[in-house]
Amino acid sequence: MSENKDLHVGHTAQSVEGVKFVYDFTEGNKDLKDLLGGKGANLAEMTNLGLPVPPGFTITTEACKVYLDSGEEPVALRDEVSAHLVALEEKMGKKLGQADNPLLVSVRSGAKFSMPGMMDTVLNIGLSDKSVQGLAQQAGDERFAWDSYRRLIQMFGKTVLGVEGDLFEDALDAAKAAKKVTVDTELEAADLKKLVTKFKKIVKTEAGRDFPQDPREQMDLAIKAVFDSWNGDRAKLYRRQERIPHDLGTAVNVCSMVFGNLGPDSGTGVAFTRDPASGHQGVYGDYLQNAQGEDVVAGIRNTVPLAELEQIDKKSYDQLMQIMETLENHYKDLCDIEFTIERGQLWMLQTRVGKRTAGAAFRIATQLVDQGLIDEAEALQRVTGAQLAQLMFPKFDEEAKVEQVGRGIAASPGAAVGKAVFDSYTAVKWSRSGEKVILVRRETNPDDLDGMIAAEGILTSRGGKTSHAAVVARGMGKTCVCGAEELEVDTKRRRMTVPGGHVVEEGDLISIDGSSGKVYLGEVPVVPSPVVEYFEGRMHAGANDADELVEAVHRIMAFADRKRSLRVRANADNAEDALRARRFGAQGIGLCRTEHMFLGDRRELVERLILADTEAEREESLKELLPLQKQDFVELFSAMDGLPVTIRLLDPPLHEFLPDITELSVRVALAESRQEPHENELRLLQAVHRLHEQNPMLGLRGVRLGLVIPGLFTMQVRAIAEAAAERRNAKADPRAEIMIPLVGTVQELEIVREEADQVVAEVEAATGTQLKLAIGTMIELPRAALTAGQIAEAAEFFSFGTNDLTQTVWGFSRDDVEASFFTAYLEKGIFGVSPFETIDKDGVGSLVKLAAEAGRATRPDLKLGVCGEHGGDPESVHFFHEVGLDYVSCSPFRIPVARLEAGRAASQSAGSDHR
């Protein structure tokens, strides 16, 4: 996917001679979207089905690529267009722009992927000062002809000549005001003639040229304008947002015009074969009499429900219903249809597989299975993990009255309401008292974890989608809004000032919407997600809409679980998270971060351990930590009985357990100035200076910490082994796996493994219990990936830590780059998406693949998993399936998403193999 390119490389106007650039609608089909674009391919498909499609032809995406690369159309294009235009004129019995009986055409964009409203369209091409008279004569309607002409000049002026659209709108509004009418249809032919004159003057003044009277010049310029619109700002922004490759180009569809603005027996509309909001079958859509298509889109006049067409024009209605059934059965999916009725004659202008809500996607997929139109494998391709995640988050009641006071980045979806609190301690304290709170910070850091866990949601005035707050919140399934810069957060005074000067004091109710980034004062009513209640075991299928949705989700998840080969584990650090993960379908724990067990009251013990000057001090700290760690693991093994639990030994940067060097220096300086006793603070400051690191993320952490601080890792291994022995003696089935972090060379792993094996043997002897504890490592450094074959000699499993691997491969510090340049990189298209959200397949992914292959070459039964943020990302899950990993591990909330995407990946690859 060429996310960082705006132009297709390698085409020149001469280099593709002999290639066919133009296809008649009778020549294509729906499978040629790469070449003909979605619109052109589907117009061809409907033509081949014998449906009433106005004749026309499609200029291919290849022609667009040549034009965008070279600045010139392919040499053969003009002749091909001329030949197809002649054939179209013969078919229609009239010529383009013919004075007495003009053929008019539309020129529309049509890329492979739908980009609604992002590129350009021009209707009524072929009208001129001469042919408008002929159109009026042929139609027997002078008003219709002049209305069509003013529409052409308006669209052509704006789209092709770059005239500001408001100038035409202002002139149109002035004409209506002069006539004392409110809608366009009340303007008469004479009024529209004057408007055409005014529009032509606007074109002359603003574009520096006359509106072209040559119909072929109109068409050629419109074709170029559609090509150019592929690289318009709005189209590029949309592609970045939707992650559509920039090098696809657009096709151009030239279609003979049919008119819905010929009177009350004419009209235009849109129809859906099912309700795109709910998925329910029925008659859905809108119709507008005496109108052209852009009137419906622009909302110039109110439409009527499609069902009313039955009373307006029953013949056309019945024909449309029949065509809709034909299209849905043919495409085997919800179809979105555009149509026009010209004096009682129905014409089909477009069809495509329709966009739908997440809930509708799941309902429709299961409905189509029940109708025998698709199988389970195809049903999995009709839904996505992103849609499932959307269904799992609660939402605010859309009918509620709200007072919005700010907007930030929608970092983690959902709706959260609570009292504003400005530090972690208060968040935990109030939460334990039964209060719902929103943690408000300028930005969060690891010390805020307890508060983030306790809070209903997190709001920060700094940061973005990959900031600490955002990453952690998504992992926990917490609602989060980041980077709300207009909000002034004052944590010392425990208040937040919003635009307009209103002050939110601690304890005031606020509401945040993680799906839109909006921040509200007061309490906005929340609607819970029935899908989460289903996963939690609190809801079952029934008769109402919510229950129907749950039933659809239940069935799709069953399809996915039957298909997938990837197992799904959880990132969980305590029994509560483990139990929830199990309810959500986790097949074990892929990452237990033991450093999270040392926060709060235990932090002082770890600090004492790190700063210990004597072996006795160190031994005393370890002795106090051992029973606490053992109890943690007993609870974890109980929650995950019978399933694997991978425990990562201590891995934080050292500074997370030490006092802040600046704050400590200030305390010492103040004590000295006041001549107060400060021996302990001074001793502590000297130790912190000794251990201070410029870049703690690349310093004394992980396996290095275990090797430098004697007894630290062996204490943890002993706690794990004793906990496993206790559970085994209680007739349970603990399945512990010990993971050594940040290994860069096999020698590090060998040393730690030797010590661990000795401790396990001691526990086995002391308890009379045989333990089988797998020992493996985390692959999170490029060197570890490159030497994976050697490391596999001492490791029984690899777990890819793709968060750190991304940092070390790219040379990024995730905590810093988000604020400094990620936004610019995304805007410039260097990134289509943050490499911390979706794995960088070319760089980080290549190392994962290399390490997996090298590891298994050394040890064929090597177990492979991933436990970074990417384990719950839909696109990344597909990559891990392709590479052949055994499992992915992610936060409990994302387990259903990973299960679904693992099933989709398996069915997709099976389909590819079959083909």
C-alpha cells in the first residue's frame, strides 16, 4: 500500500501505447473495479443483467495514472473517446450538443473504493446557447431546458474552472429573493434565462474566460477535472483517513443524461435493499419529484419516503422493487441504488454494496447466511473487528440536551460520565467510595495507572492517539479524549477552565465522548452496550432489537472461533482482569506485567531494593516482596486454571521506581537553606544521581536489571514456582510460563535460565511437587530478532513485544514523538496510520517474520506469540496469522475483536488458497 505517494509512478503519455483505455458499459463487469472503478464496474454489471442503464462508457484508472504522472492524457485516449462517443451517438440517435436535438452526458468520477463527495461530477454536458433551445423544443418544456443549462454552468464553473461556488449560490438566492420565492422550482424560464446570463458573467470574471460553447471541449475539460480531483485536498485527506492507497487513480464515467427534472412524472431517488441503519428488510430510501440527483444530496428540498413512490408512480415503483431484489440476490449483499424516473421511465444510475452501521453489518451477514446467499466464511468477510469494537462501547443518548465545552482527539471510544478529579489518588479514593470519576490531567504517566483504572474515563489537554493516556485507555477499554487543548487544566488548584471562562471544579460532573472527542458539562445520559453485556454473560438472545443484535454477534463469533487457527490470550496483571478476559473468550494470559504489581504501597519496597547499599538490606526487601508476589500469582493461576499464564519478570525503566531527581534536589536544597536535618534525603539524592539515566527506556531495565540486582529475578521465579506448587497441591492445573524481558543476546537468557531452573528445582524438592514451567523470552530488540536462531536454543517460546520493537526499529520514543511530529507525518501521508497502532509490516513485521522462521529452524516446537499493542489491532492480527504465530495477546476488552479478526484471517487465507 503506497500510503506516502500521491502519484502513480512509471506511466508516461507514450509508455502505454496499445493499452485499451475506454470500455463501453457492455464490455465490463463488477470484478473489474481496479480498472473501471466501482461505479463503472457496477454500471457495466447492471447493463449485462439487462437492467435499464443509460448507455455510456468508462475511461479507465490506467488513463488517470498516466495523466497524473505525466501531466498529459495518453496519446490514444482522445481517439478512443471519440470512437466510443460516435457509437453512443448512433445508439441514442442524436449527437453531443446537437443544436436541434442534443445528446447530453454526465461526467462522473468512480474510484475503486467509494469516496462519497470527495471527487468531481459534472452533469448536462453538451448544453450551449444553441442547444438549450433544441432541448427545450424536444422536451416541450422551456423551463426544464434553462434549469439544466444553469446547473451545467454552475457545476462546470465550480468543478472545472475553479470558480468559488458561493458566487453561484448567492446569485441563485438573489434570483429567488427578487421573485419572492424560496425554492428553485418556483423560478420560471425567464428567471432562469437571466440566471444563466449572470452565471456566464461570473465565469468570465472569475475564470478569465467564457463558458465553453463547444460540447466536446466541455467534455474533455470535465474529464481532466475528474482526473485532477483525485489529488484534491479533500480526496487526499479522505484517503488518509480511510487508508485508501494514493496510487489507485480514478476512472471516469461518461453516461448519457436522463432527466428527473422534467415535471411531476419525473424525479430522482436513492434506495437501499435493506435498512442500512438496522439491517432490517423493507422499503428504505428517499424520492424527490421533478429533481436531479444533486438536489437529493444537497438537501435543497425535502424528499419523501421511498414507499410513497408507490402512490406517485406505481409502475416505476413495482419495477424498482423487482430490480432491487434482483440486485441484492446478484450481489448477495445490501445494495445502495441511485435512480431517475424520466416521464415514467425508470433508469438505474448506480449501484454499489451499501455502507451500513456496525449493528446492521452483523445482522445482514447472518440474514444472508439464513437465506442461503452466502456461507459462514463469507459472512466473516462482511463484518470487521472495528465494527465489533464500535458495538461494544457505550454511547450517549443522542436525544439528550447537552452543553459542549470542548473537543479533543477521539482516542478510545465510548461514553463516560463522572466527577472531575485531577490526580490518581483522588480518583481511587472517590471510586472506592462508590463515586464515578473522570480523571482529568494535562497528560498521564505510568504513575496515573491506578487512577486510570478507577476512572470511568480519561481526559487530557495534551497528547494524541498514541499518547500514554490513549494507549492505556484503549488497552483497558476505557473511554478517553486526548489533546483537548482549549481546556486549561490546573492540577494544583484542582480545576479546569473551559472556553468562555467557566471553571470546572473538582467534583463537578462532566461527560466525555471517546467516539467524537467531545467534552460536555454535566451528566449526559448513557446507553449501555448490549454486546458487552452478552460477552459478560448478562444478556442472551431474544425478541427485541438489542437481543437480535446479540444473536447476530453470537453467531458471527461462533463462525470465527470455528475458523481461526490463532489462539487469543489476554494481557492481564490481576485476577479481576483475568476473570473478565476469560469471560470474553481468552485462552490464557499472554502477558502479565509484574511491574504493575509493585505500584502503590509496594513501590517503597522496590525503591529500597534498588537503593540498597548492603546485601542484608537487599535480602530484607526481597523477603518482604516474596509472599506478596506469591499471593498475586496464586490468584492469577486460580482465575486462569487450566490455561497458560505467561508472566514477564520485572521490566520497567528504573526511573519509574525512583524519586524524581528534580523534586528531590529541591527538597535537599530547601532543607540545607533552612539548616534542617536532611541526611536521608541527601543519601537518596546521591543514589538517584548514581542511577540516573539520560534515556531510561534504553538503560537499566529488563534482563539487565535482573542481572545487576542479585536476587530480584530469582525472588520472582520462586514466587511463581511456589504459587504453582500450591495450586497443584490443591488439585488445580496451573500452567505458568516465565518470560525474560529485553534479551539481546542468548548469553543473557542462559544465565537467567540457569538461575531460574535452580530455583524451580529447589521449590519442587521443598514441596514434593513436580513443576513444568516453560521459560522463554520477549523479542523486542532488533538484535534479538536478528539472532533469534541462537536465542531459541535457550528459549521454549518467543513473545514479540511489538511496542518496544517498534520503538527500537524506528528509533522513536513513543512518549515523545506523538506530540512532536506524528501529526505532521500523518498529514503528509508519510504514515497512513501510526506504527504503534498497526504493525509496520515492511520494517517491524519483517523482523517478526525473520525471527519466527529462525527460531523454529532451531527449535521446531517453539511457541510463538505477540503481546504488544498490535495483538488487538485488526490489520495486525491478519499479519500475525500470515506469519504463522500461535497466538496473539491483547487487553481483555479487545479479545472479541482479536477472535473475530483471527477467524476472518483464516477464512480469507483459506479462500485465497482455494482460488
